[in-house]
Amino acid sequence: MSPQSRVLVCDDEPQIIRALTVVLRDGGFSVIEARSAEEALDRAAVRPPDAAILDLILPDGDGVMVCRRLREWSEMPILVLSSVEDEEEKVRALEAGADDYVTKPFGARELVARLQAALRRAAGPGGQPIACVGDLEVDLAARRVLRAGEEVRLTRTEYDLLRVLLRHRGRALTHRSLLIEVWGPAYADDVPTLRTHIANLRRKVEPPGARWHHIRTEPGVGYRLVDA
């Protein structure tokens, strides 16, 4: 991540804009301000930012709509901010392409950390064929998985599920998006199938008796792969 990564911040409350600007500049970011959905889309089109932070409720639309429009042409990291802690809203934002959903009030350090993590994920693994999460090592070229140096035997579906979670490491993925990407559109609503395979995958890749898991459950939303 460049220390001067440009972040589009869209919120209709001046005090929130000011607070976010201070927080982000202290974190080493350059800030582009917008106070409406239309203004955010215009500024992003004129000079595309490296990332965007969008309020959920805007005077001429909402952050989900802006996110969906940005996703038509950009893969920039997008964080949606909201005072609404509702699972349906989280799912709606994530399915529109948001990388994360942050509920107000939020801590300054947490917001910067989430943004930095999203930018690192967007930068990709630099072409490295091996990805590591804790004591888990995944050879993407050979489709080989090791846990603490010991090979783990995964089914094809389990490996595909792990690969998708790994590609979006740190990002909450909805049940629907995982089902479509791994099984296809016909399985978009088959949450029990997903839960069964997640349980099997956890038994194979998680450290025995671990209190923290690499594959975290986002209640009512989906799953997230993290470094424990």
C-alpha cells in the first residue's frame, strides 16, 4: 500500500467527513470528499481513487447503490459505513461488492486497519503460488494443502471452497456468493449444503481444540477467512 493511497469518502454529515478526513490523513492516506451518491460517482470517474468508504444512507441514494455502480468498472476496495446493525443490510452491501461493512460508532484504529487490510488484499499475493494462513499452507499451483507441515486431504469441493475464501482473505463472503462461486447459480440458496462443507473443511484445516478459527462465521451473513 502506498502511503499516499487516495481514498474516496462519501457521507452527507459534515462532522463525519471531518472526522474521517483527520483519521485517514493521520493514517497516511489522501482524502477525496463527497457528500452525495452523484458527487461520489462523479469524483471517482474523473480521477479513480485507490479505495472508497461509503455511508449507507445518502441524500440521493445509498452506499449500496454507489458500491454497485463502482463495481461496474472498478475492483477498488470498498468499505460501507452504517449506523444500522442489521444482517440484511450487511448482506445487501456485501452482495453489491463491498469488501467490508463497518458499524458506527467505530474506532479510528479499527477503521484504518480494515482499510489497510482491504488494500493489501486488492494488491494480491504478488504472483506467489503458495499462500499461508497461520500454520496452514496452500500450494495453489499443485492444489496441495499442509497444516503444521502435514498434508491435509481435501475433497475437490472442500479445496475449491478454501481457495475462494483464501482469495478473499479477511473479507466477509455471503452464503449466496460462496454457493454461486463454488457450486454454481443453481445452488445459490442451498445454505445447508454450504454449512456441511464448511464444518468438514474446518475439521481438516483448523488446529485441534483451537479456540480461534481461521474460518470465522459471520452470523446471518456468511464466512470470513482470517489469520488466527
